[in-house]
Amino acid sequence: MEFLRTPHINVLNDAGFGKTVLMPGDPLRSKFIAENFLENAVAVNNVRGVNGYTGLYAGTKVSVMASGMGMPSIGIYSYELYKYFGVQNIIRIGSAGSISHSCGLRDIIAGIGACTNSSFSKQYGLDGNIAPVCDADLLYTVREAASAGNIPLKTGLFYSSDTFYDDTHTSTDWAKMGCLAVEMEAAALYMTAMRLGMRALAVCTVSDLCYEPFDSLDADARQNSFTQMMKLALDTAVRLEKLPRLEPRD
């Protein structure tokens, strides 16, 4: 049987994708979620080693697929999922570096919006600047799920940077504009969802402190210990089933 293919996603079986896709950056984190949280999970994509899985969580069909690192990468995968595979909601679940003293290691942040130094928005040819923001219904739903699960959740702005090793060392300056943490994907995800009329939200766990005393979690901890964030995103996915279906804009 032939299944739908795009340049970056090759559906492997008739499981397809759920209405909601969780998107960690790391393919191994995607695998961890599938193995530890989903029932009857099956692989649905493995192009370029970007593993995607679909299974059941609390009786709801949910998918998890890696996005890779950076805005160009998540821009590609989110666009194809929204446009061609019937995905309605994408929840980025990743790591971030705190640039605000109000956020410490392992704090969970939902991004209302994402300031950025990226030129991603230039593709739209608009005479002005886009304000990349999350979907309001999705934000409301994740806050509802956090309250029900007694999971502490902070909400605020992310700073989405195109550079990890940055000679200007200016990421902490964005704290002056109210940004809580720096990460590398949210702005592109938000703009893609806005362009197509779909829903998106970035939820990140703080893995690094970008201010003194400069602390961080190691690679294994980033891959395997963000379970509270994972559960929050999955509980949100269940609640999102009640939202009306959307069709991507041309």
C-alpha cells in the first residue's frame, strides 16, 4: 500500500498522525516518549533519522516526532505536518536557557510569544514585523491541564535565537523586554501556524541558567528527565480533542 510522502516525511503505515503532535528537538527524546508514555506505539516516520511515532495516551491518538534543531528545521516539519498530514496542533516540548532570574533549572515555561533575531518572517513579504504568538486556545488548554495535574507552569515570552554560540552574547539583554528564556524554534513554529491558520504552542523546561551562577543539565538529563513536561503536553493533547477541526490556509 502506498502512503503519503513529502520531501521530509514518509508515512510508514496506516497509523498516520494524530490530531496533536508533540515535537521535541531530539529524536531520542521522541523515542523515549513513545516507549514510556504511549500505548501500542508504532513508528510512522524515519526519514533522515527524524523519528516519529503514533500511539494512544489515555485512549487518545497522539503522535510524537522530532523537529531537529533550529528554526529552519522546525519550519519544514511543522509546515508539512499541518499542510499534508491533517495535524491540527503542534506542541513543541524542548529545553531552554533561562535569561530571567525568575526561572530556575527544570522550571516549565509556556511561551505566549517569541521575540527573535531570525529572518524567518521575510518569506512572507510583509511591510512590517510579525509578532509570533501561540494559539490562545492551546495556551488556555495547557494552563487548564497544568492546574488539573498540579504542575507548576510559568507563562511568558521566549527569545528564539538563530545562534547557539553567539559572539555578541546579547541573549540575556532580552530579559529587559520581559523574555524568560532563550531557545531556537518557537518563533518559526508560531509563524508557520499563523500562516496556515493552525494551532501551536512551545513548552520548554529550563535546562541551563544563562546568568550567574551558570548551571546546566547534562545531555542524559535533557533526554530522559523532562517527564513532567512530557506528561503535561500529553494531558493537553487529550483535552485538545474537543476543539473544532481546522483546514490549512492556501
